[in-house]
Amino acid sequence: MKFKSRITELLGIDYPILQGGMRWAARAELAAAVGEAGGMGFISAHTQATPQALGVEIDRARALSKRPFGVNMTLLAANTGLDYAGYAATIIERGIPAVETAGGNPAEFIEQFKRAGIKVLHKCTTVRHALKAEQLGADAVCMDGFECAGHPGEDDIPALVRYFVEKHSRRMNRQVETIPAETLDLLVRYPWPGNIRELENLIERAVIVSPGPVLRVPHSELKPPTETGGDSLTLSAAERDHILKALEATNWVLAGPRGAAVRLGMKRTTLQSRMRKLGLFKGQRRK
Ligand SMILES: Cc1cc2nc3c(=O)[nH]c(=O)nc-3n(C[C@H](O)[C@H](O)[C@H](O)COP(=O)(O)O)c2cc1C
């Protein structure tokens, strides 16, 4: 029996069940399987190192299932160095029917997706952000519950900070009771790339080093990552850059004693497989 609801009609699916984007987990196989079961799966764009690799992942899902699936674009400030404009272009080029935006303000993308006839679902944790998404033209909102499956929403942070301060003070027999407003403000604005675990670890260390009842958090640890920061380069982005450098230096010759494979110390077939995985094709240039 099929369901009929505003969501099934909006997305052309049998059941109002959505599989939200999950970094490193929401790949072609999962999205295709959810689609086959009658719901809608979302491939996670930022699991793919580049827009080209996202295109390859979309093609893989299409080879697995004829059912519709969408793409998740997580716009977290912590996700630096990602080519979001490129991901959006791939989504539009490939004719994806629905996008789940999350983690940040989707204003920049909603308009271009809507122009391309793509349904936009914005996922958030507060009514305030849901109303904003509606105002920006989102077709639907997905409301995640408290702490958003590991990544804390900014409104969740003060309560989590108080909870962890209390927990670790009790455990270590300390009397840390006051959280300075300036510290709390920095904690709320920090993007927490390591999720709630990172928040708890930081509070635990802060409780240990606080000499008295006032929580002392080294403010230098709460600087948001920047686009240029070396730490923000992911392993696959670094690998991609290194391979591209070798390809450019050898004029895209892969095999032979002067080819890129020898230069990189790998077999030609391994290089070809890495290139496919990273979405590298002849003529691409390093940024
Ligand atoms: C392991 C894991 C990774 C996730 N990664 C993302 C992500 O990258 N982007 C995103 O928008 N949501 C992410 N989520 C949130 C899920 O898409 C979903 O919104 C959330 O789990 C709430 O649904 P649930 O209550 O059914 O778990 C992640 C969730 C899990 C469990």
C-alpha cells in the first residue's frame, strides 16, 4: 500500500520516509536502496572530494536504481575548502530532483535550485531557522531533534556546555560553577568540526585547568578554521592536488618511464583507478 502525503506528492515517492545526508555513509548504495524501498535517499555531496566525483557517485546510484534520489549539501562553516558552487552545478547538470540543505543558510543556493526546478528541503534544529528557510523559498523543512545526531545546533550548545561542566566537575570533585558570557558566546559560534565529542573533550580539559569556580577555556582554541588554514585540507584534497601536479608535469602521460604513474611510484592501473575515484579527467587544472 502506498501512502499519500504532501511529502510523497512533492517528491514522487511511495512512503514519507527520507534518509538524510550522512557524511561518509550516504553514498550511492544507500540512496539507491532507500529509493527501491519507496522512500527518498540523499547522497552526501561533501563525502565526495570534488564536484566531478559527486557526478560519478550520482551516475553510480542511477545505475543501481531507477527510483528518484536527492543530494545533501551540508553548509557547515567547519567544512572549509569545499567547492559548493561546483557541487550545485553538478546537481543541476545531472537533473537531481531534490536537494537537502543543512548546517547553514541555504539562501545562496535555493534560488538557483528552484530555477532549475529542483525541490529544496532544508534541515535545521530550530523553528527560527525553519521559518527563515520557508521565507527563502524552501519547499519543505526537516526538523532534527536535539543535538542533530552528533553535530550540535547553535541553540543546543549552552545547555550542553552546562551539562558537561556539571558532569566533569562532579566526576573530578571540582567546584566549577560559572561560565563567562564571553566564553559561552565563543563556544556557540565555534563550528565544532569534531561534533559533540570535541565539545565534551574541550570542556573536560577546561574543568581540569580551571583554578577556581570560573570555567577557563583557552579562547585560542575556539578560532574557526579558515579557508587557507593548512589543517583544513582533507587527505583526499591533498591526494588529488598531488596527482594533478604529476599529471600536469608529465603532460597527462600516464604510462612509460616518463609517465605520471612512475613519478608517483604506482602502477598505471592504480593511478587510473585513483583518478576515477577522485573525479580527475584530462585537462583539469589545479586551483
Ligand atoms: C553518522 C551520521 C552522519 C551524519 N552526517 C550528516 C551530514 O553530513 N549532513 C547532514 O545534513 N546531516 C547529517 N546527519 C544527520 C542525518 O541526516 C539526520 O538528519 C539525523 O540523523 C536525524 O535523523 P534521525 O533522527 O532519523 O537519526 C548525520 C547523521 C548520522 C547518524
